[in-house]
Amino acid sequence: MKMEKQEPIELVFVSGACGRLGKAVLLGMAGEKNRFCFGFQRHTQAVVLLNPPLAAPVEWWPCDIADFPAAAALIRKLISEKGTAVGKITLVHAIGPFKYEGYQKPDEAAAPDPHVMKMNYEAFVNMTEAVLDAVKDIGHPVQVNLCTFGSVSEKYKVPLWHSFNLAKQKVRDYIQFKAGQNRNIAGLYVRTSTIDTGSENKLRPHVPDNIRRYWLDPEKVAESVCADMEKLKPGAFEIKDIIEPMPGFDPEAYYRDVQKLDAHWRSMMPKPKNSSLEP
Ligand SMILES: NC(=O)c1ccc[n+]([C@@H]2O[C@H](COP(=O)([O-])OP(=O)(O)OC[C@H]3O[C@@H](n4cnc5c(N)ncnc54)[C@H](OP(=O)(O)O)[C@@H]3O)[C@@H](O)[C@H]2O)c1
């Protein structure tokens, strides 16, 4: 009897999958036959399956990405369950906390905030190394595509968010290094202007409407990222900028005048608890 050759399957892992951007990427990747999508979220106990209209399942798994051994073990388990059928793995890290540091740390050499570094950079390394470790057991080459997000502001090394800049630089360099090291790895680093996510709304609740209307829609960002991930060639490393242009906005002028930028940002952020402006 002639054996049917099994078509290779793709596994997609998305962290931050309950955030607006992560969820949009997870669902944007879903629906292809032979593609199994897994979203990780920390505030749930059970695996949640979203299935009927899709050709292949989307699953939300409980996972605290900050718990490195647990996150690595889950990734290894999900890969080993599919075993030799796996031909491609896509990892998208959609977690990357921002910290507004103001003038407290104007020193370029100052140590970065540990949490910002951990979640933007170290967590991504942990997940990537878990994937690369697990594919060694598969017995044939597996294409691994990596993706995470940065900000267009990082080009200006704004000292007000020094740790965020350093963490993004580290994660970008890491992806580039990995893609350069192995033909079966490819990387996409996406720099965006402000995206309308829960975190951003919490960070800047008083943003004026004439600025807010230029915040990017997460679904629009996800659509572009998913299309780029599909086209990524083995061994490639790409940087993609996604910007919603604001008429008259000059980034050089905006980011270089740090004192003015600080005053502008403080006007959009929650007022400090001990502020005399508080009612
Ligand atoms: N928003 C923007 O304007 C903007 C601009 C440029 C770049 N980016 C980048 O885009 C990515 C997504 O940004 P975002 O604004 O959605 O903010 P984010 O603060 O990175 O949050 C994304 C999601 O991550 C989840 N999360 C946080 N810690 C977790 C953990 N330990 N385990 C599992 N899940 C965890 C959060 O869900 P829960 O808290 O509900 O668990 C949240 O929904 C980040 O890399 C960010 O740096 C964003």
C-alpha cells in the first residue's frame, strides 16, 4: 500500500496574546490548514480553544512568560507533541513593557530597569532558546521565524525612556545575530509609532484627541506583520517601520528637545499621587 506523505505543519507561538496587538497577530496568523496557533496569557487557568470557523485550531494557554522555566517547558511540550510533523515554527513576542524614567537617569551608561530588560529581551531569548532546543530532537531542519516589536522612537535614543531603548536594542541585536548564525532562522523586527493598546492608554490617559487619532490600530499593524512573516526568507533579518504619519510632525524636533518632550509627556500621563493638581 502506498503511504501518503504527511504535509509538514507550522506551529505559531504568540506571547502577550490577550493584549490587543498580540491577539490580533494570533488571529491574523490563524486559519491556514496545517498551522497550529498558540497564544500565551497569564490570567487564566485553563486552555481555551477557538475553533469552529478555522481550518486549524487556535489555543490560548495559561503561561506567565516571566516564569522562564515554565514558559520554556510549555514551548518544549507543545513542540514535542507534534514531533516530526513540525516543519516550521513562528514565535512572536508581543510583550514589551515601557517605563517612563524622566530625568532621573540621564546617564547613558546607567543600568537598565531589570523588569523592562527582563520582559522585552530576556523573556524573548528564553522562549527562542526553548524553541531551538526542542527542534534539535525533530531530526530534520525546521524553519524558525522570530518576531518582536520596537518603537520608531528608539532611533532617537530618548533619555526619558533609557531602559526601554536599551532593552529594544538588545532584542533587535539578538534576533539579527540568530538569523545570521543559522540559515534556518529568520527574523523580523517591527518598529511602530504609538499603537492603541491597553498599556498605552494606561500610560497616557490624558493624550489629546488630535494626537490620539493618529494612534495605530492593532489589527492594522497585525495584518502587515502577518503578511511580512509569511514572506520572510530563511536566514533573512528585516526591520520594518509601521508609522501613522501625523501631519506636520517632525520627529527630529520632537525627540531632540528633551525638556519640552518631558513636559509634553507629563501632561499626558496620570498625575503623581502627591501632586497639588490632584483634587
Ligand atoms: N503600544 C504602543 O504604542 C507600542 C509602540 C511601540 C512598540 N510597542 C511594543 O509592542 C508590544 C505590545 O505592546 P503593548 O502596548 O500591547 O504593551 P505590553 O505592556 O507589552 O502588554 C502586552 C500584553 O502582555 C501581557 N503580559 C505582560 N506580562 C506578561 C507575562 N509575564 N506573561 C504573560 N503575558 C504578559 C499583558 O497582558 P495581561 O497584563 O493582561 O496579562 C498585555 O496584554 C511590546 O513589545 C511593546 O514594546 C508598543
